[in-house]
Amino acid sequence: MNAAPSPERRAAQAVDALRHGWPLAFDGGPTLLPVETAIASGASAGRMLISAARATTLKLANQRDAAVPHAPVLIAGGEDFALRDALPIADPALDLGNPLKGPFKAVTLDWEAAASAALELARIAGILPAFLVDPEGAGEAVPVAVSDLAAYSHAGALRIVTRARLPVSASEDAEIVAFRSAADLREHVALIIGKQSGDRQPLVRLHSECLTGDILGSLKCDCGPQLDAALHAMAHEARDSGGWGVLLYMRQEGRGIGLINKLRAYRLQDQGFDTVEANQRLGLPDEARDFPVAARMLELLGATTIRLLTNNPAKVAALQVAGITVSERVPHQLPENPHNARYLATKRDRSGHLLL
């Protein structure tokens, strides 16, 4: 007799199912079909699960506090929702080209825990947080329980899998360390610059993956210049004072919302919304990075007391909650350009970054 799948396996299968467009069947709850990726093109349902921020756009703001954009809202319309009609309802980036149908109404949601878990699984999968509820013609569903979600991001499952010398342009004296978790497909790395020493507190930078900034040289953010400056600051630390540095390169594109959703947010920014507003209109958190994973990486490296290179006091607080002692916050501000000036102002004015 086969044993029941572990929570870790069910959670991983649920994320994989959403990316493939397969429905999820929540234990004791509904069956939910992801609107964006669904392969069952003929599916339809009388209700949709969306985010509070999206409900606000649909003129349902009085039904739910818009200050919690990632909260779940259940809606119904005059007719069943077919997938071809559901996608413009789900994606605010399509609003200008797709006048919304309606009217819609918010209806009672008596399975809120499952609904919240579904929206969070959608975020992890990097898709729009929108589902058809108990749809007809959705196909075979993948079973999942609300409690499985915690197993997916269990930081304690992270391990060092390999390390190697890696000379880089900022410093020839560098080592790369790779981390993997059985509970999460993302592979994070750390770059250690200089000679690791327990007698010196390392200069540490947490850097979230940014394909557009780190690789393509995007001017919309300051990620690429911040990455380069952090490596050179660590090289200076090692060369001139005998210290060392650690760059954590976290696979958390778009502060945890994924590459595709980050690009959707860019499109909304082109329509006039700032960074925070764009994420909210997508029904996604402005901050969804996994700081316990960063803390676990530092713990595995033996760096539990650090000097943190950041302008963000919330990052300091999050690491300290996760068990890392931050003895000093080292400012890391770089010049703005005409394309990222509003982005940096939003960081300062709405996200609390200490920028001049």
C-alpha cells in the first residue's frame, strides 16, 4: 500500500499544476482552475476568485478593504464565466483594451483559508491570482490542503549542495556557494568575497534576482548598478581592511512575484501607476521576498552577525526576526536616472527606504 504524499510533495505538485494550467482540489474545499494558464479551454463557472485589489477595479471596493490587495474575494456575474471572458477580468494590464463586462457582485466566501492559500500558490507559481471556482469541464484536479503551503517554503530544508572558486571582475578572490531545498525548486547562490573569518563581521548584501536590471541593463530600476556596487564594496573591504563580504543572490524575481508579473507591473507603470500601485492592481504584495531563506543561507555560511548593505530598514528588521544579528546598516544609495527617478521616489515615500 502506497503512503500518502507528504505535504512538501503536495505543495510542489500544486505549484506545478498551476504552471501547467491544471485545477486544484482543496481538501474540504472547492476545485479551483487558474484563469491565466488553464488548458481546459471549454471550462466555465458561475463564480470567480480574485484579489481584493482587482475587486476594487470592478467597483466592489465596498465589499472588501482595498488596503489588503492580496486578500481573496469571491465574485459572481449575470452569466457563467468562460475562460475567454475571465482573463480580462483577471488581468488589469488588459483594462484599456478590454472594457469589463458586468455587473458583478461579491458573494459570501466561507472557505477563506483555502482562498488565501490559492492566491499565495498563484504568487509562488508566478501567475495571475484569479481562479474559476468549481468549474465545469476543468479536467482532473490535483489534490492539495491549506496546511501544505507552509511546507513549500520551509527554510530549514535548505542545504549547501556545492561550492567552487569563482574569480569575478570585482575580485579574483571569490567563491560561489549553491543552495538547494527539497521543498522549493528555486536554487539560490551566495558569492563570498575575501577570506571568510569568524573574527570579522561580513559585509552582506541581499540581492533579489532581476533579469531586466542585472542582465539586460534596464534603466527602470537600480538593481544592476546596486549589484555591481555591492561586489566592489565587498572587494574593497577584503582588499583594504582584511574583511570579507557575502552577496546572497536570491531567486525571487520582482520581490517575489515572478518575472511575468513584474513585466505586467511595468506595463501598468507605463499607464501611470507607481510600483506599489501596479502590484496592488495585480492583486499581489509589494513585498513577498522570503527572508527566512536568506537567514538560513547566512546561518549555513556561519554568518549570523553581519553588517547589512541596504537602504531598507524593513530588510534589517526581517532578518533580525529570522535570527540574524545586524550590527550595522550600511547605506547603499546610487544616482538616479530619468527612467528610475519615480521608482526610487516610491521606494522612499511608500516603502520606507532611507534615500536622500
